Amino acid sequence: MFKDLKESIYSGNVPRAQELIQEYALRRVPTKRIIEEAIIPSIEDVGKKFLTDDFFITDVLLSARAANAALRAIEKQDRLDGKVMIKGRTRVVIGTVHGDIHNIGKTMLSLLLEANNFDVIDLGVDVTGEKFVKSIIKYKPDFVMLSALLMTTMNEMRCVIDLIRKQNTKEFTKIKIMVGGGPVTSEFAKEIGADGYADDAYSALEWVKENIELKNS
């Protein structure tokens, strides 16, 4: 029944995606079902097509915008219905480090995390270490995820991690830090003191899930 919504996300049709969410709300389709059966599979399919060159960067951006619009429409509809969209207790702060303005992978991961019911604070691109620290103090996340696509900005990850590790308050000692992006490797992640590494958004999502299980075990 979600064929139209999936097609609107693939094509980047924001108005149609929002309209369909309203239609589903009138038909009392459960929010959880819309997210699990339509939005998450659509985001995953777009990412896979991008990796196999079936989609271009502009296609991914348009699809991401439509998927994000669908999620925002669901939140708005839930508020109108007097419901609160339940967020997972796990909170993630994510951003592309200072000097780097690439956001495709970061945006895809943000959408995947949010669609999987995580509380995501996306700081955007060109984020300084100081901004990451201030965000940790403000939001008290469980995970911090750093992205970089340029070799020239990889070392900024080291600077951010060093700055975070220097903080001695409770908010900082429990945080797990993941890094990722085109030039980043697992060896580099270990070298700069990161807790984890992933080479794509899906691996990053699985890493977060695995670490939540370890934390709760």
C-alpha cells in the first residue's frame, strides 16, 4: 500500500510525500508501519542505488529531502492528533568536521538513524570542535559521529576527539565516538582514538545498534 510514498521519495517529490502522509493519517495507518514499511526501505534503496551508480548525488539529495519531509509530516500529524512521536533513549550528535562541506553520507546516516527511532542532532557541515563540545554539553548524547570526505580534513577528526577526551565531566566520559567518510580507514580511526569506524551509512547504523546492545547487556 506504500507504493506511492516510495515513488515520491525516489523521485524527490516533497509535496506528494507530505500529501500521502496526510492521507495515511486520515485512514489511521499506524506511524510505525509507515516508517518501517515505506520510509526506511526507501532510504536504504536510494543508498544502494547510489553505491552502484544508478543514482547521482543530486538524486540522493532530492530523495533525502523527500524522506525528511515525510518524517516531518508524520511528526506534525502526530502533534495534531495529540500524540508525541516516541524517540528512542539513544541520542546521537552528528556532523561533518571543520573545513569540510560534504554532506551526502552524513545526511543519509542522519535519516537512517532518525527513521530507526533515534534522537538525532545533525550539526551540519564545517563543524568546529568547540561546537561539538557545546552540543555534547547541551544534548548529552550517547554517540558522536564525525564525517570527513577530504584527506585534508581528516586530521580535524583527531582534533575534535582530543578536545572531547580532554573534558572530564560525566557527559563526556560515557560517549562513544565513530568516524567515517571517503578517505577514513579503520586503522586511522584507531590511531586517533575513535571507538568505531564505518565505511557507509548502513554499517554505521549497525555499529550504533550493536553498541547499544553491549551497553544494555
